[in-house]
Amino acid sequence: MELDMTEGKPLPLILRFVFPLFIGNVFQQLYNMVDTVIVGRYVGSSALAAVGSTGTIMFLITGFAQGLTAGFSVLTSQKYGAGDTHGVRRSVGNGALLSLAAAVLLTVSGLLFMKPLLAAMNTPADIFDDAYSYISVICMGLGANILYNLLSSYLRAVGNSKAPLFFLILSAGINVILDLVFIIWFHMGVAGAAWATNAATLISGLLCLLYIWKRVPALCPVRDSFLPRASYVRCQLSMGIPMALQFSITAVGTIVMQAAINLFGSTAVAAFTAVSRLQNLVTQGMVAMGQMAATYAGQNIGKGDLWRIRQGIKTSLAISTVYALASAAALVLLLPFGIRLFFTGDLTQILPYAQTYMYICVAFYIPLSYIFVFRNFMQGCGYGFLPMMGGAAELGARCALAPIAMKLMSYPLACFCDPAAWIAASVFTGISCRYVLRRLEERPKSREELL
């Protein structure tokens, strides 16, 4: 069911749209976490460290794909808000062609440069082969990843956040079953976990495709929708590339941070990996707020209602503040129990590393939550460059601190790279968001060029 976000009070609309996104994101993280838990318990802590050491590379590649497809759907939400059904279909068709090209390019590039990248990240020798095996298989499944992200972005663009949730829950269950089959029965190790993820992602993408074909005619392109149109391609690339680069720039910063963490050995890497998975789980409400913000802003900029956009930002910041405090408390309470999901045996060496990273991060969840709101509202309004520069602010903060942490061999300072990046990005995107709103008020017709 599509949701028109141009009418009605912002608070109930936002909550109604965000809740399915939040549940879907939680299942997405659970389905990523299942790989880690099963690998840690049935293959070993070294294998867990191997999977964890590739997390930043996965974020670099899959984040680029996610940003690209989300950027392609911004035009779709604007056309939908303007009531232009033909424009919606054309944006879907042109976005599909661009996504196909991106899938081929990213898969080939990932497979070619993976080994040198792992070596540059100081990946410990005892986990290098497993790390390479896992991330190589993930790269082979990038086409499935792009298919799901593109179609779920299109569904969210027209206000439908429930269908992707249902398909994600179903594929998460399939992922768990395949993990157990490939790892425990077939003894495929870390590669089995990666193949299970790829298969589950492909299933969720195909289910989205079937649902759109049967239930959402507005998103079903006709033959001429696939004809490349310069204005559409230019507009979609002008949003997709900055959003993709924003993810990639942020990911490069996390790779630099991971290189610092790797210097402390596989025990520190394993602890860092476990906490990162738990942290990703409890912060998914922030991600959902960002996904909502892009759709909300896109539909309302299509209608030309700047007042509703301002109200949406204020409401979103209030919700995000409450959620940030709740998620910080949840992680503090969850860690002693959650960490045991990943490991068997004595946690004496692992727990201090895990607690250090957690306590440093949770104190800064409020600025982290604001980044998602500011960044995605700007993107929904058609501004891609400033959010990308917010990613550059994150990169700068991590790149400034990580070498110092490596030189001093300070694990706490290496952990502080994340909060430093969040503070820098939240300040920059907050100032930028105010600038964008003033710019739109001064030139209210400038957005018509996008439509």
C-alpha cells in the first residue's frame, strides 16, 4: 500500500512509515548477524575475526550500491509527489539500466582489487585466507544486492515500506536455514555463510520484483520507459553518484579505522566485530529515520510544500533524540548477554576490548542519529553534494585519529574514531541542512528543474 506523505500531520505519518522500515532493518541486521554468530560458534573465533575484518570492505562496496540505488529513487519519489505517473515509470526504467551497468562494474572491480585491499588494511595473517574467501563470494552476489536495494528503494519512494519488510523477514529465515546447512552439514566454512547471504538476498529481490509486477502498476515500466533519456539519466546520476560516494567516503574512513583495530590482533578484531554487529542492530531506528526522511522530503518537494519539510525535520529530530537515548541504554544492557552469542568458552580476553568500544560509542548516539535526518532530508530535496561532503567530514575525522592511535598503540583512541566522525558529520550536515532550507525558500521554483 502506497503512503501519501504530502497530506496529514507529520508525526503519525512518520511513525507509520518508519515502523516497518525499522523492523525490516532489524531483520536485515539479524540476518547479517546470524552469519557472524554461526561462524563464531561453529567455525571458531578466528573465522569470526576473518568475517569481521571484511565488514568495512563490505560497507564500501554494498554501501556504494545502496547509495546509488537510493539516489536513483529520489527522482521517483519527486515524480510520485507531483502526480506524474509516466515520469515515475521512466525513472524506474532508466534506473534499472543504470543499476545493471553498476552491478557489472562493481563485481569486476571488487574481485580484482580485493587481495591488495585486505593486505593494505593490515589484515592478520592467521585470518587472511578466510577473509578473502568470504568477501570474494559476497562480491559475486552484488547483482542480487543491487536488485533488492533498487526495488525496495522504489517501493519506499511511493510510500510502501511494508512489502520490503515482509520479503526481508522471509529471506532472513531462509538465510538462517542456509547458514546452518552450508556451515554445519556441508562444512563450507566462511564461504558457506557468504553463499547463504547471497541466495537469501536474491530471493528477497525476486519477491520485490514479483510484488511490483502484480500490485504496484505505477512502478511497472512500459517498453519506452527503458529508452535512455538524457534528462532522467543526468538527474538520477546527479543524485545517485553523490549518495554512493557519500557511503564510499564514509567506508574508506571505517577501513582506516579497521586498519588501526587490526594492529591489536585477532582477539581485538573479534571483540570489535561482535560489538559492531550489536551496535548495528540497536541503531537501526536511526537508519529507518533517514530512509523515511528521503521519501518524505522527495514527495513534499515534488508538491512544493516547504513548510511540511521544516515540520518533518523538527519532528524527526525529536524522535531521533528519544531513540538515541533508548538505543544507548539498550546496548549497555544487552552487551553482557549479546556478546555470548558470538563466542563459546572464556571471554576474559575478549570482554575488555568489547566494553571499551561500546562505552566510547554510546555516549555519542545523539549526534549519530542527527546525521541520518539531516543528510537524507537534503538528498530528498535533490541536494546530493552537501551530504557527500558530510561523509568527507567523517573521513577526515577518522583519518586524523587513526594514525595517531596506531602510533601510540592506543586501542581506546582507535575506538574513538567513530564518535569523532559522528560529531564532525552532524555539525556539518546540520549547518548544510539549514542552508538548503534557506536556499529553497529564496528560490522556490528551482526544484522544478528536477521534475
